[in-house]
Amino acid sequence: MSAHQLLTSVRRLALCLAMALATPTSFSEVASEGQLKAAYLINFLKYIEWPVAKPTVTICLFGRDSLGPYLAPYEGRSVAGKELRIRRVSSPEQLADCQELFVPDTEEARYAAILRWTDKQPILTVSDNEIFARDGGSVSLIRQEGRLQFDINTDAMGRAGLKPSSQMMRLARQVIGSTR
């Protein structure tokens, strides 16, 4: 690893740590909750190893699009050395090029169906519902004590063939599953 790559990796880790350790009284003091969630989705892409490399990385949004406006400024930018794309999906047929699928908490009634669609596919499933990771999703974004944190389900990631970095594992509020 070159000195430049090492410095870039250290900067990324510092950004994630800063996001994880920020303790504002309210989300509005730092950024809107939507902006923070979008930043987490972008950063997750940097700390996951996918089984198959693709020239682009795509975040797919399912259901009511609450994060699209916050993710739009990132579209076309380079994330982990790949061009970022953002798109909406509503059916399993549309998931083929998704590396990350965000499912808002408003879609809780459809979690089981969505997780069946993504089963054993290399897709990082993320929701802003606390039970999502416990119910088989990869990552839950959680509001707690004025901070946005996340839980990781390593069994779900393993089934998807995804490998979270050790840095991401350390930053998680809770690691669910048997793989450590």
C-alpha cells in the first residue's frame, strides 16, 4: 500500500469515527438526519468487500424515497474508486446491479419479502428501523441518545457473500450473528 493510499484510508476512518462519535444534542446541530443517513450509506460502501468487483457502485432505494434528495449530490462521484449511481427500485427484477439497498422504516411490513428477494445476493441491505438487522437485514441505522449509530448482522452479510472491514465492525453499536 502506498503512502497516499494509507493516508486516504486513515482519512476515511477518521471521517467514520467522527460520524460515529459525534454527540450533538439534536441531529439538526450537525446536519439533518437525512444527510447523516446518506453519509452513512456512502461510507458503508467504503468498508465492505464484495465478492464480485463492478465498475460502478449502485445504491438502490426501495419504497418511499426519503433519502434520494440527500444522496443526489453524491451521484456520479467516485466512491471506493468507482462511480456512484443512485436509483429507485420496486421489484426483485430491479435489484441486479444494486450493491446496497436502503429500505426505509415505513416499509417494515414488507421486510420479509424484500429479504427473500435479496437472499444470497451480494447486496448490503440497510434500514433505519432498529429491528431490521435482528430480522435478517445487514445493517440497522439507529437513533440513540441524540446520535445515529448502526448495528451489523454478520450472518446476513455472510449469506450475501459480503465482508465488512474490521474498522466497520469496531464502529458498530452492536454486532449480531455468529461470525466475528
